[in-house]
Amino acid sequence: VLTRAPGWSADGAEVAHDVEGALRLANAPSLSVIGGAEIHRLFLPLADRIELTEVHIDAEGDASIAYPDSREWRETAREAHGADAGRPAYSFVTLRRI
């Protein structure tokens, strides 16, 4: 878990306080990074693929990310899902760094 909280802990969690520490803990040839806008910003320069969920609604919130720049990222897959039973339409999108 990458956190800014110096004293945070949880049973079974390994804690890092910066990107380098998180990468050392993961110790793997490839990683999946899941997080909010700040985690996205920190790890995007290291990414070669983005698995993005586009939710097709206008929503209010306190954080957002810019859509990946088409000069740096190419869409390689898209799977669209329609609205259903009150759930908004959404798409799963794969982007690869050019």
C-alpha cells in the first residue's frame, strides 16, 4: 500500500511511502497499479499500458485525470457496455504507449 500517512498499517499489508519504495516492495517484472488521481499521476511516467474504465455520465467529484494524450497513447481495444438497471453505460479501454 502506497500511503502518505507515516503511521498507517493493516494486517497483511506492506507499506511504502514513495514510488521507489512501492516498486522495491513489489519486486516484480510487471505490476498493476490501482488508485486515484494522485497514484495515477505518480505512476503514469512509468506505465506502458493503461486499462481504463470510461463511465458514460457527467459526474461531480473532487479529483479527475486528464484523458491520455493521443500523441503518447494509442487505443488498442475497447469493449462497450450499455446502461442497465440504473447502471450507466461504460467502456473498458486498453491504451498502449506509442
